[in-house]
Amino acid sequence: MTEHTLTVTSSLEARPAALFVQTASKFKCHIDVRVDNKIVNAKSIMGMISLRVLDGQMLTLIANGEDEENAVAELKRFFSMN
């Protein structure tokens, strides 16, 4: 299992959430996103929108599977570009 916590620098509204889900869906591993005590599947658009991720919040990426390290690295890059 690979886990990484980061601070979100811009809100994850509908369009960015959809792009995030598309990025996460490229990987075979299971990926969860945790904000506070709520955990959702990173490949679920409804789950990601339900998190209501806002600028300045702490978010944890949790990946488990064969390409977990690559998945976390790319999703970290996603947040650094948005």
C-alpha cells in the first residue's frame, strides 16, 4: 500500500473532479481518497464530488495494487498542476 497526504491548492469541483477520476482510472490498482474521516473510491465521479474538496484541505491518496506507486505519483502531479 502506498499513501501520500497533501494540501489541496484549489477546490475540486465538477470539471477538475472528472479529470481527476479520468487520471485515476488509468491505473489498475485500487485508489481511495480520504478527506477528514470520509473515504471514497478515486475512480468514482460521484464519490469525488461528494467529498467537496476545498482549497487548503488535507487530502490523502491511498493506493493498493501493482501500479500503486505510479498512480500516487501521477495523482500528486495532478494536484500540483491544478
